[in-house]
Amino acid sequence: MITDVLRAADRGEVTLLCMLDLSCAFDTVDHGILVDRLWCAFGDQGVAISWIESFLQDRTQSVHIANQQLSTMKLVCGVPQGSVLGPILFLVYCADVMAIAH
């Protein structure tokens, strides 16, 4: 990429680089929006979507310092990382981005 940019600059061409940081993307998935998109995309699949919804509900995050739990918060956003479903659910959540952009 750097070589292409430098060559374009040598030719006097304008170069534009757009970068997208997805490092915290899994943490920003809104559970309500994700479940709505699943219902819209797959219709009434009954048990499967209900199972995914229960997979996302009632998750908590806590802070521990020196074996002492300081606080616990209920999570309303984010898909579990390290699970097989995490990347799939993120892709379903982001699938409409190109439709919105057009």
C-alpha cells in the first residue's frame, strides 16, 4: 500500500486513503437492533432466534482488583468474543451498512 501511494505521488496523482478501525466493533453491537435485524432477515424462525436472544441477554461485566469485586454492570451492547456466534452476529448486524450508504 505504501509503495502504491508513493508511486502515485511520484506521478503527481492525488491519493486518498480511508481506514476503518474495527478494534472495538464487537463491543458496540446493540442487542435490540441485532435481534430486530435477525427477525427481518430470517422471519419467524421461532426457537433459533429466541435462542440467540437468550444468548445475548443477562450478560454482565465486572471489575476485580486484588481478588475483590468492585462493580458489576449489565451489558446491553456487544457480542461475546471468543464464541463461534460472535463474528456471525457481528456480520448480521453490519450487513445493512452498504444499503444505508447508498
